[in-house]
Amino acid sequence: MTIKEAQETVDNWIKEYGVRYFSELTNMACLTEEVGELARIIARKYGDQSFKEGEKCDLSDEMADVLWVLLCLANQTGVDLTEALARNLAKKTQRDATRHINNPKLK
């Protein structure tokens, strides 16, 4: 599935099952919440914390939740994420062409 297809799929799902998009502010709060849930799993799986008994630990599901809300925000604000990602990649490539290669901390 392409990014464009993902945006269209989410939009179609919202129209069929979701009644309407939540407000942009609500979705921003939801995105923050989902990123927090993802961070909790990463802290427990790769960091120093341990999982609590019965705690959910599906990293892929949390990443998908973050992506879902991001796609919703893009749709409702008119952002084409395919174009935005291409522009962002070009910006990073130009800006960081030698930055990371020459960083002694990464050797």
C-alpha cells in the first residue's frame, strides 16, 4: 500500500464507519497519546523498564495507531504525505549530505 492509498483508505473508513473525523485538536491529542503508548513499549522492550503483568506489548500495533492518527490529521488538513515526505527527504539529503558521514560519534 502506498502512502496515498493509505490516506485514501483511512478517509474511506472514516466516511463509512467513523461518522466524521475528530477535530484537528482532538486528533493531535490522540496522536500524542498514541506516541506515548509507543514510547512506553519501547522503554520496556529496549530500555531499562520491565513490562507490568498483563500489559500490552504489541509494538507494531502501536506504530500502526500512530500512523493512523497521522494519516487522519494529514487528510483533514489537506496534506499530501507522499509529496511532503519527498520534499522532506530532499531537504534532509541536501542538508545532511556529509553531516552524518563525518560525525565521529557515529563511527
